[in-house]
Amino acid sequence: MGCTSRRIDLEFFGKRILDEISASLCCVSESMVDNVVDCIVGAARVFVAGNGRSGLIARSFAMRLMHLGFEVHVAGDVTTPSITSGDLLIIASGSGETGSQIGMSKKAKEVSAKLVLFTTAPESSIAAIADFTVIIPAQTKHSNSAVSLQPMGSLFEQTLLIVFDETVMRLIECTNTNLANMRSRHANLE
């Protein structure tokens, strides 16, 4: 029973995952993504937050926002300043119930910052106080029924990455940013 004795049909496995992502993406509201773009453009600063794999995807989104020239911070990093009125907090949480993110959401609203949530749970605690909620229909690690063939929150995280990349593409268009400017902001201490 060794993995080396069997060849994996990559076309078969890739197709199953891509089909799931496509089905999830078809249900994401374009108008909500446009609202997120407007929030980002109108914000003094953008803060992003997420835990686990969702947090890694959120960090990648923060990186692209920085490449676009936005002042962006990852919540919880040691150099992250205080959030204030005029700022935007973007949270990636499949459940919308992560304790630390509920606390961040309440703090953001307390200081009159805008709050955007990317989630699978429109009835969640964070969704209840968010200015905008982008629903990504996908299985999370907390789901009781299997919507995906993939484990835990993989489908949510994969779809989230693509939605964030689409948001970046829309931001490139609406800010008339050129790729040379983005490249000039790329890290050079590598």
C-alpha cells in the first residue's frame, strides 16, 4: 500500500477541484465584489484579518493591495497600527464566528471603521455587524454536511483566493494602475 505504486490521474483530480471551485464562484455576487472595491478605494487604510488557511489567503490579498499602492496592514502583526474611523477591516472567516475576529469586528465598528466579511455564513455574528458580507457558498471545517469532496475548508479557501484576485483585477481597472508601478512596490529584500 504505497503511494509510489499508483499513478495519479492529474486531469481527473484537477477537474473535480476545478468543477467545485467553478460551482462556488458562480454563486458569488458580483455586486458585492464591486461594493468591496468601492470600500477599498474609499478607505484611508485597509486592514485584513483571517485565521489558519483563510488567514494565509487574506495575507496574500493584503500583499496585492500593497502592490496596488494602498496602505494595508495585517491585523495582529506587531507593526499594525490602531484602526480608526475612515479605515476598512476585511475579515476572511468561513464560519463568521471566530472569537478573535468577532472582537476585531466589534472594535472596528466601535471606532466607526467599515467592516467587510468574506464568509459562508450569512447568519453569523460577524455578518450581523458587517457593512458588507460576501457570501462564498462552500464547505468549511465546521460543516456537518459534505458539500465538497475536499477536506474541511479547502473549497472556501480556494474560492476566496480567486475572489480576492478578481477584486485586485477590478481595482487595477478602476485605479488605472499599471503593472510597472505594481512591480516597483514588490519586495526587494528577498
